[in-house]
Amino acid sequence: MSIKSKKIEGRMRRKAHVRKKVFGTIERPRLNVFRSAKHIYAQAIDDLKGVTIAAVSTRTKDAELSGKKTERAKRVGKKLAELLKAKKVEKLVFDRNGYRFHGRVRAVADGAREGGMIL
């Protein structure tokens, strides 16, 4: 087994552990974060209906790609907060998706908090 597959397998194990406890509803959707090497993706999910309420990433057309990756992640969190406020959502459950709550993942959470969300 290669090192990369062990790393991915470990994240999937941690993800399953986190997802046992985290569940999103329409009143308090789940804020899911995915990070790749270049981009960051965030979406608010209602697990009861199985629908995505809002989604933002650094790949969207209106995304500002200047600055460091952490700064861009913070802007993604703020943008998601704006979209959710328009849909009258104020509280979220944070799903770190198996990643450590550090760096870009934390920046998305901080950006959402700055945008007025309660995590």
C-alpha cells in the first residue's frame, strides 16, 4: 500500500468518525469543507432531505484568486455566510471532513463566523 493511499484511508476513517456525530437539518445545516491542493470548497447541506442549500468554492466565477490560500478560504466562508443569510439560516454544524481544524479548514470556519454564522 502506498503512502498516499494510507493517508487517504486515514482521512476517510476520521471522516466516518466525525460524521457519526454531525448531522445537518434545515434549521442548522451541516457546513462541509473539502480542500484540494489548490482550491477549497464549502457547502451547507440539509441531511434530512439530502440537498445542498448553498455551495461556494475558490473555483466559482466571482471568486477572487489573489492572496494566499488561507485568505481565499476565509473569503469562501464569508461568501457562504452571505448566501445562507439570504436564505434565513443563522446556525451551522461544522463538518471538518476528516481534516485537522487548522489552516484553511479553520479559515473557512472563521470566515463564516465573521459573516454572522453561529458554529
